[in-house]
Amino acid sequence: MKLSSGFLESHAQPNIHLRPLSIFRGPAQWEFIFWDEACDGIADSCSHYAYDKLADNYIYYNYDEDCDGTPDHSCKRFSYDEDGYLLTEDHDDNCDNTYDSCSHYVHYEGEMRRTKFSDVGCNGTIEHCYSEIFDEKGNRLKYGNDSDCDGWPDDCWVEVYDENDNWTENYYDEDCDSQGDRNCWISTFDEYGNLEMFFNDTDCDGLGTLACFANTYDEHGNLLTSDTDNGCNGALDEDCWVFSYNEQGNIQTYTEDDDCNGTPNDCYTYTYDCP
């Protein structure tokens, strides 16, 4: 199973800002994520999702601080058009049924571009726009703030992909001239599409930090372990991850071992509304 390089950052909420061909159709169908901070078998916090199986999209998300069934914060709702394209994204910070920010998306017909129009306060006034440009396969190429809301970003983050659609480069381009100004990242991937090497070059001058990832798989190609080797010197320094799967091949548990000493620091359990 391929877990994208952004999986470990985005596993706690719907993956709604990556490739349109996956985000518009919904990446997975988990219903609950239980976070066990002490790995003692007791859930410390929970995330809940509502999923529209007919439309194949997430429609709701919230965070339950104490897993008592009542959402505490980060309530979000989403709507889509008949083609599965994301139309609206509304945030209710305190889950009090009063939405604090409302956004709608415009997809430019015949072009692989879209703009997010943000209304902070949900009072009908657009305060901010954010635009993205994609290739014909749905990979996001550029994205950034759009001060005049014309569908073109003013300052850009640029993403580059290999022939397998793996994200291999990312950098900040202040004037969108396709020249990296800062925060240059370079990645390579293994045959299963999982992160194998990562180079972070803050000033885009060829000097930075290097990390390698040692991945193991089961006979079905599911990622079982991923261990971080900072400096790529053969030593497991931090962030050793272990995954397990259910009979349908969906991820069931995921643990993080910060110092790779064999004792996990954070444990996650996933349940699904359907297999």
C-alpha cells in the first residue's frame, strides 16, 4: 500500500488539499481515528468523519478531545458538485453550530486551475483568495496567495512530480518565476511509492539536511514499518513507524516510536464505516 509523504501529517483530517483526482473523490473511508497518547489501550482523543458513500466524498469532520461522543472543536463540513468537485468548505471552530469561516471554490472550465475564496466570519465578504494550478493528471504544480482573486497565485509554492506521480520537489518561489527562493525540498521514492529519501535545503543553495527512510512490506505490498535515518548513515535516529491492516487491506493501527527504542510514544487506531 502506498502511503503518500503527506500521510503522516494529514492523517487527522480529510486530505482535501492535494491532488484533485483523489481529493474530489475521497482518499479513504475511515470513520473514526482514536489517538492513544500513552499507548495504554485507552483513547485520549478522537476524530470523527462522515462519509457520503454514494458521492464518494467526506462531508463532515470533527475533533473529540475526550472521546465522549461530543465534538469539542475543529468541526468542518464540505459540499461537492455533481462531478465530485469540491464546492464549499466551512469551519466551526468550537462546534457550537456557528460557522467561523466559510469558503467556496471556483473551478475554471477547461483549465486545471481553481481558486478558494475565503469569507472569515461568514458574513458574505471575501477577505482572502488562494489559487492552485494542476497538470492534466491532477497533480498540483503551483499554489499560493492570490491577492486580486484572479485565479493566479502571486507568490508560489511549486511542486514537481516523477513519471509515477510521486512528489519529488517542492520549493517556495516568491515571484512565481519557477526559481526556488527558499525551502527547497527534494524527495525520492521506493518501488511502492513510499518516501525513501528527503533533502531539506532551507536557502536553496545546495546545503541542507538529509534523511533516509527504511521501509518494509508484507506480501501484499502493504507498508509494515518505516524507520528514519537522519543523515543516511545507517543509524535509526528517530521516528520509527509501525502499521497494521485489516482483512480488506485498510490501515488499522499506526504507532510512532520517537527514539526507535521499541516503545511506541503515540498509537492510532482507525475504524471504517464500510470495508
